[in-house]
Amino acid sequence: MTTALLMSSSRMGSLGYLEHATSQLDTILEGTSRKVLFVPYAAVSFSYDAYEELAAPPFTNAEAQLTSIHRFDDPVAAVREADVIAVGGGNSFALLTRLYGAEIVAEIRERVTNHGTRYIGWSAGTNVATPTIRTTNDMPIVEPPSFGAIGLVPFQINPHFIPGKPAGHNGESREERLAEFTAINPGEEVLGLVEGSALHVTGTRGTILGDNDALVFSGSKPVRTIAAGASFELAEIQGPVA
Amino acid sequence: MTTALLMSSSRMGSLGYLEHATSQLDTILEGTSRKVLFVPYAAVSFSYDAYEELAAPPFTNAEAQLTSIHRFDDPVAAVREADVIAVGGGNSFALLTRLYGAEIVAEIRERVTNHGTRYIGWSAGTNVATPTIRTTNDMPIVEPPSFGAIGLVPFQINPHFIPGKPAGHNGESREERLAEFTAINPGEEVLGLVEGSALHVTGTRGTILGDNDALVFSGSKPVRTIAAGASFELAEIQGPVA
């Protein structure tokens, strides 16, 4: 049974790194060894060592211990032996390219889906937990072998959702980008999570954590909201259409 | 000899569609038949018919006639016979996927590089004129067969360049995204064009058109500027490193 915490972002407003997520981390770590395997592959402009140092304190506050996968000789074995896997944010294309390089895309899917390993992701770490990275906000700085990702939930998520666009600029708003997604992928829907929000997955059900409602973007129907705190069947949001 | 007008955007500030580009269009159309083959494949949320209607007036103002490629039975033949090709903005991933689908990526490259066909692109149409779409700002709503693109210039361009980021949001600024690009692609540089600017390519030389300086992002060196109106050898900006 899949248990996963898929966070929109590492930060909310002016709070510190994962500071908004203390109770969310507590919930997902409950009943585990509290030893967490950290995947820092989304880091591009800073080192894996630096990323481990940045991400550790909120886990320490939750009485958990973070160890980065780059400290292991065999990343596949590290995933296989992990009780909890945390995949940090950064660049989704770099992250997915490196997950494929380490040959752990299928391994993470298998462990979380069938062996009870818990998954924590934020930002890019949430993107790769969906079927594909087609709803990332990141620049495609490297080309992964495929857009196909871990797929712990059956639908796409757009993290860091923000409405509107900056004044005086003619780039697309996020709503326009997601409207393009649903136009070119008919029938498929996208869950938008604003910063500070998360999707808590337990088996076939999801719960929206945080203070803000989540949005479901659909090409054919109006945008609908899922209230903060509400639970729903994951199958209610339409994933990729074969 | 390649002759191309690579515009950052279809709009500048509150001006109308390509309204800022009247003199730029005049320059590139000079000496041609003024019959322009339009490629509307970047359109996702609206029809090719609608896109042709939107894009035609600024060309009419330049005494040119725009005909969309979707009106031809054979897109490869349409490209082969074109005197001027204009590739409009929209979503770069949709555009590149459809260019490959119509089998005209290599054909456009060949015609523009070796047969004097002129190329006009804006936004996504500029992205696909570079070696790859790795510096697009667009959401990867569909997966193209490859990130490799037409490659009329030897380096990446970031259109719609804008400094900074919206207040209260924790997504990356454009500078941070481009710093990630240069970090993961060592030695490679990116030309940033703000809205309203363009790169005019004639042979091995480029000229920055518009009122604003262009920026060159480099991982190892500080950001440098190319003054509005200045000409330079294209080889001065470092492209993909083999």
C-alpha cells in the first residue's frame, strides 16, 4: 500500500526550509525507523553534500535521521533497504535524468508500491512521483531518457501553483500553461498545489494538507477545488489516457 | 548563408501582435517574394486557422502575405518551395513534436542554411531555431522525439528574458534557471533576449535589434551584455560542448 507525502514546495512564504511541514513530516514518519534515505539529485547549482546539510534539520526536528544516497556505493541497494525515501526539489529534468542514471526509477516505484517503503517528495520530488514530468515548472536543462517517472499517483501534479502572472510581462500564466496541457492531452487532469500544500497518499486515497484548497484543472470541465483537509479517491482525478 | 530574425516575443508591453517588430519584419523581408510560409504548430489552446488570422496583419502591414503550412497537403514540399518561413510562438514542446511529426526539422535547417530561405521566429519559434529546446520557458506538455531542434544559430537563446521573480513566491528566478543550465552544461552559454528584442542573423554575424541590451549567461564568467544595435560573431557565444 502506497504511503506518500507529496509537497508542493520546500518553503512557504518566508518560513525556513520545510519549516511549514513539521506536522506533515511527523505524520508520514510515524511507525517508521525514522532513518530517511535522501535523494539530492535535483540539486544543480550546489553540491549533494550541501543539499544534505540543508535538508537535514527539519528531519532532525522530527527526530529522524537523513542520509544522502550519494554516500552509498550502490544506489539500488540503498533504495531496496530504505524504510523512508525523501526526494528533494530542484530541477525536475536533472532529477529524472539522474534517477534513470542510477537505475532507481523502477526500484523506488516497486518498493513504495509493494513493500511499504514511504515516500516524501517536495517540488521536483513531487513531479517525479507522478506518471510523467509533463507538468513541471522547471527549465528542461538536460534531456532525460524519457518523461516517464515513478508514478506513485495516477495523475499529474503541478507544484508551486500560483495564479496570474507578473505585470508587464507577456509570458503565459500558470493557468494558461495548464490549459495548454489539458488541451493537448484531452481527458487528462492536473492537481495544482499551492506552496505550503501537500497531497498525503495512503493506499487509494489522498488528503490535501495545509491551509489552502487544491485545484483540479480539466480541459472539458471547469476548474474544481478540493478543500484543505478533504480526502478523496485518487481515481477521481483523471490520469494519462491510453 | 543563413538569414534569420529570431524575436524574443510576439508582444512588447501593451503593443499588439508583432506591432513592435514592423521595421524588423521589413528588414528581413527585403528582397524576397514577400510570400511567407507560416508554421502555427506551437498553438495549443487555439486552432491553426485562428493563429494564421492572428499572425497575418503585421505581415500584411509589411506588404507580405502569410499562408499557413496546414493549408498544404505536403509540408515538406511547402518548406522546400518557401522563400520565407515564419514560425510562431506558443508551446515549444508542442511545436518541436509537430515539426518532427511533419518531418520538417531537417528540411527547414537545410533550406535556410544552404538555399537562402529566410527564417522568422518568435518565442517558441526562436527556441526551435537554436540547437535544442533546453532553454525554453515552456511547460513540457508533450514529449518530443528529441530536444534537438533546427539549430540555425550555434548557441541557446532564452526568449522572454525577465530578471527577478514575483514577490512572495518561492519558484526560481530566470537567472537561477539559467544558472542551473550553465552549471549542468559546463562551458555552454545562453543568449537572453528581453521582450521586444531580437537577434538578426546574417551569415556568421548577429545583431541585437530593439531598444534593450541582450545578456549572455555563462557558468564560469560573469554575465555580459551585448548592446542594443551591436553586431558580433555568432561564434563568440559558446554553444553545446561536444
